[in-house]
Amino acid sequence: MGVFAKEAEVSTPLPPAKAFKAFAVDLDTLMPKVAPQAIKSVELLQGDGGPGTIKKNTFAEGYGFTYAKHRVDVLDKDNLLYTYVVIESDFFNNVVEKISYETKFVAAAD
């Protein structure tokens, strides 16, 4: 099975700390409200939101797959770094073992 990794540095016109909070800290409550056509719900399965936390995203009907579970590895509020790994999904079809994401938030140049 394959393992995929994605690293991104997000340059945002918003204050980076505010973007980090929305994307990494408050995303579970925001996504079903902001994108109900994609995310039906986010359920906390284990942990308190910090490293080691496991969450289950349930996708809206017709989205193409039904769920994904991910584990938070890094939630660094000082350095605005968020790392998580998708550890299970019906999208994987026994081809992918996991997908890792690392996102760093920085101020836009302009």
C-alpha cells in the first residue's frame, strides 16, 4: 500500500494566528456550517483536540466517499504548524495506507 505526504505553507492576508485558529483549532465546528455540501459532521473519537486526538469526518451524501478518520500529530500554536494523518477512509480502497498533511501558516507578503 502507498503512503502519501503533503506539505504546504499557507500565505494568508488574514493574520496567520487567526487563520491557524480557524483551520486547525475550530475547523471541526466550522466545516459542517461552512461547507455542508461536503462535510456532514466531525466527531471526536479520542483525545482533547491536541496531539494524539483521533477524529472522524462524515461526508455529505453524494460526495464520493462516506468518511475519513484522522489523527492530530502536531498542533503548535506558537509556530502556527498543524500536522495530521488520515489513517482510515473508504476512499483508500486498500491502495493507500495513510496520507500525511503538514500545514504552516505565514503572513502574506502584501
